[in-house]
Amino acid sequence: MNKMYLVSVPILLLILSFVKSESKERTKVSSSEIWETEIGKTTFRTNISLTPSYLVIGSNGDNYRDAYITDSRNGVHIINRKTGKRVKNFSHGSFGDLDVNGTLIYNNLIYFGNDNDEFICADFKGDIKFSLPVSGDVESEAVLIKINGKDALVFGTEAGELRAINPSTGETLWQHFHEDFNGWKMGDNRLVFKVKTHFSSTYLFLEKPIVEDLNLDGTKDLVYQIGAEFYSVNGKNGKILSRFSLNGDWDNHGDKRELFVGSSHNSFIFSKDQGKVRITIPKYNYRLDPGESYGGDGYGIHLVTHDINGKIIKTKKVNEKSETRNFKKIPNKNLICNGGAIYHFDENANFVKKVDFENLKLGNQDYFSYFISDQLLKIDQHKCIVFLYEYENSIVFYDIDNGKAIRKFELKGRSEFIPIVDDINKDGRMNLLFADDSNELTCIDLGKGINILNK
């Protein structure tokens, strides 16, 4: 191959990476559209952080993986809430994979991790206050807890590190490493680690943890599901609090009595019984035809209640047949839902009723075809949850009491950014905020008569 070609092509790619794409004419998604802003790609771990004037959001830029070339649109975007105009885009201008998903605002500072194995604190001018080297990509927003009466931030990496820091100084208060951790630790050669990460996969992906006081000592603990294990860490000191398997015996999965977990930790239901915390988890079994050892015609759905050490307290079947096995709990409400139905239960995690959703012939009924928002809304007289159908380019609001689709919105492309309802532009009316593969963040007016029930 011509040597000049070998040299010129990489140089041309590098030059093009610094050139901003030309603005393009765009058709509005809705006549109620208020503004749209090009921010790059987002994921289901992307959240927004709001101040009275600004919206802060992380971006994966033009490419989800840009370790070999710069990407001018990733990092953090600060956007004017009223106009949608970008005020600042920062932490994106050097080599490395600077994709950002989660952001957190605390004391008028922005905290975020990136895919360059860093956790960063910056001000609204984009000036970095501190940057901490960590063991792997930080894929989700940090959480705020109190340790000995003082605020602390806790974040996880995809290498299995969990770290609590002083948000003012960045000082490490404690670190926790999963027993299978194989990443970078303080004192290790950083360069060797960085090279190694580009040729390896990560298996201890820590998303945003559930925060719950499991041992009732007054300090919130951190709860994960890692693989098929319940995994909790003491918020005071970072030590293992409890760990147990959530699955039955896979070798005997042909036995209908064997129960397995199909959801992540965002489906866990916490309650108290006689002064002790209980964890109720939706699980499934295979509906097998006679003589079959795998497959069948769907799943039976069960609610299984454990104590914090994994002992099973009770099990109740709540659906004889379901086409999907992945659940999401609606925060602060006694509701869990999947692609086909929503399940109501009381404050003690006792099952109340199941409501089937209207079939709109959307979604492939697998884990990656839909996402469920954390929000519970009141639209006129309807209590609704919000579904995003990733490949069907649709957002649907479902009534939780009758399962009917109350509103439906068509997007311009695939999306895994979980939509958000809020008064984004501060005009006293609720807005729907969403992003799709157009790389644009869009704000539309939903009108009056909408309230958020679980703020």
C-alpha cells in the first residue's frame, strides 16, 4: 500500500474531527416544539441536572467510542432552559474518550465522570476544580449521602470500584473494590493501565446505585445487582454489608419451581417488617410444555421477599403468563411495571392488582426494546407512567389504572434517552424533554393539567 496514503488518511481524519458539522435544516417533531439543541448522542444512563437558569447534560458526542480521535461535541453541555441555547460545552477538547453520561449539581458545582477514567468537579464556567483518576469509566451520575452528618458523594466505575469522596476537596473517604476487581488502584502505573483498558472488557459495571438504609443505622447504604447477585455496601465505611444469589439452580431450569431474576436493581422493592428491612424482587420461571427443558410459551411472574442476608421470607405468584421478565419500580410509589403490565402493591410489598397495558403493537418485548421513566404523572384525571420504545421511535403515556394509552409522541429516530417531564422553560406549563439519534435534545410543550406525583 502507498506510504503516502498510510500517512495522509489518519491526518485527514484528525483534521475532520476538529471541524464542526454545518448546521442543517430540521423539521419540527411537533407543532408544540419550543426549542431543540444539537448535543450529540445520549444513553439510558444520561440524566439532566437543573438550576434556576440552566439545564446541564452529559454527551457522548458524535461517537460512543472516541479513544482514537477527538470528538468536539462530547463532555458536558450547559443549556439555557428558556431558549435552548447552549451556553457552554466543556471537558471535551483533548484526546481521550471524554464521553459523559451522568451529572450531579451540588453547591453550584457540576460533578461528573467520563469514559476517560476520571471523576471531575467543575464550575459553571467550565473551570476544573479537581479531577480524580479512577479505575475505569464512570457511566452514571453520583449519589449524595451523609457520613457522620456530613455530605459525601459516592460513584462507581465499570471496573467494580465504589468510592466516597468529600465533595468540597475531592478527598477519598473510603474505597470499595469488588472481590473480582482487576483495574487500576492508587500507586499503580497509570500509563500501563490506560493501554490495558483498550484491549480488555469490563464485567463489573456499576451504574447509579440504589440508596437505602439496610441496617437502620441512620446512614444510607449502596445497593447493586451485579450479575445475578444482590450486592450491598455499607455507606459509613465501604465494607460489604450483604451479598447473595438471586437466581435458582440453572442446571435445573427445566423445573418450573426454579426462579430467576431478569431485572436490574431498579426493580427492588424495600419495606420494613418488625423493625427489619425486607427486599422484594420480581422473578420469573419458565412456562414449559411437557417434555421441554427450555423455552415454552412465556414466563410466570413471582414476587420473592428476602431479608438483607438473602433468606427467603415469602413468595407469591402475581402473573400466570407474561411475555417479558424485566421490571422497573416507580420511585416513591408502590408500583412496578414491565412491557405488558403494571403491578400495584401496598407499603408492605403485598400484591394488590395487575393492570394490562393496551397493545399498541410497539416493542419487541425484550430488555433493549423499551425503557420506563421514573416519573408518575397526573394528566387531567389519569395517573400515568411514561414508556420509551427504543427502536419504534415512540414515547407513550399509559394510565396505570386501566392500561390505556393516553398520549403518544413520535420521534425522528431511535432513542435510549429516557424522557423527562418538567417545566423546563419555566413558563408554568409542563414540557416533555427527549433526545434521539438526530443528536438533538428537544423540548415540547405538553400544555396544562399535568402534574408530577412522585417528585
